[in-house]
Amino acid sequence: MRLLEVTVRPGETTPMHGSPYPAVLAFNAIYNPADITEKTLDPSSPLNGQGAGHGGPPKVYNLKVPTCVTTAPRAPYTIHNAGAAPLHYHQIEFERIDGDALTENWRKWYPWMQYMQFVR
């Protein structure tokens, strides 16, 4: 797992970057979606965040934020903030480990999984 804190200031454009892992984005401010522009390096890429979903803020205390969005891995893209307020969110990426390393080390990396068979 990897946690990133992202801030895109008003008028700022991020460098071209990609997100190789599925992620959850938690926005902790209200912003106007019309002020945010995304441009992909390859619009026809199969890695453009398909499978995304959206979850509203918690209903407790009538909160307006945070809102959450899920994304699949994403091809390189850039974000431009044309608004007057910063765009700020946390991105939690879920890296996947496959192959022999997982087979050999899962007990050391994820010791709690040994007890999953006892959880109902």
C-alpha cells in the first residue's frame, strides 16, 4: 500500500504521471469539478481509470466532505486546476505482489493472515 498527499494549487498543472495501481482518492475539500481538467497522454489507452466508483461523504453530522473515488490503474495523465481554491486529496494505492516472493514471504509480510481461517 502507498499513501500520497496531492495538492494542485490554483492555476497549476501537474507533470505528466500515471498511477500503476488501483487506488482510492479521498477529497477533503469542496471544489468545482468544472475547474479541474484532466488530459491523458493516450486517450485510447485501456488504462484510463475504468472501473471507477464514487462514494459520498459520511451521513453523520450532515458532512459535505470527504468524498471518495476509486480508480483502476491509470495511463499517464496531467491535471490542471483552473479554480480559485487548491485541489487537495489523499490517494491510497493498493500494490499487488505476485509470484514466488509472495509464496515465500506471506507469513512474514502479513502475519495476521495466518488467523483468517478462524474468522467467520
